[in-house]
Amino acid sequence: MRLAVLCAVLLTACGGGDGAEVKPPDLADQDRFLHDYVELLNESDESGLARLLDAHPQGDKDARARTEAYGGQDWDVRWSRTSEFEGVWRVDMVGTARTEDRPVRVTETVTWENGTWVMAPLPGVVPTPSNAAGTEPPG
């Protein structure tokens, strides 16, 4: 999780300046993004999810992984968000997967980059460099 936040911060900080003015993030717009995300998962719409997640280079692979992990479960969730860095939010989704009547608790990292909402990919979707430090505590 910490690695995902670090990557999101680095991606946000490294954005190029093309001179175009980028609008500031609107949390109502983020709510629409998250609503669309949950709706596409519930429909197991992999191609729609890939379009929603296309702001990062592995969006199609991430959509496939998310559809396999969460698709078609009829999520009824609400979310809360916190932000420790400008343009980066930790979004906690809680609720119920109604098809299996089991709890849902998922944490996502969502960033605002160049006027677009970007969700950090699921672990394992983007290859980890061989010399990357682990983010899990020892023990």
C-alpha cells in the first residue's frame, strides 16, 4: 500500500508542463468516478473498466485483474477518503457483496493527474523492479 502511495505521489510530481491550465480536483467528480468504477465492476464490464482506468499505462491489465478479483459481486458500498498529499487520496470502500452476502473492505489510492482521476493498479499488475525495496514490515 505504501508503495502504491509513493508511486502515486511520484507520478503526480513528475507530470510535464505543457502550458495548459489543469483544473483543480473536484471531489464530486471523484465521487462520479468511484460510482462508475463500482458500477462497471458490478457489471463485470472489463472493456468499460479499461476505458475508466486508461490514464495509467497498464489500465487494460488492471481492468482484467479487477474484474477477476471483484467483478459481478453486486457491491453495495460507500466510501470515505483521506488525503495526506496534495492530489492523492486514500479511498476506503466498505459495504456488502450482495451475491455472496459477505463484507467488502477495499482500500484504493486515487490521484488527480493532469485533469484526470487515476487509480493505482492492483498489486502485481505492474511489474516490480528487481531492486525495489519491499513495503511489508519485517517479521
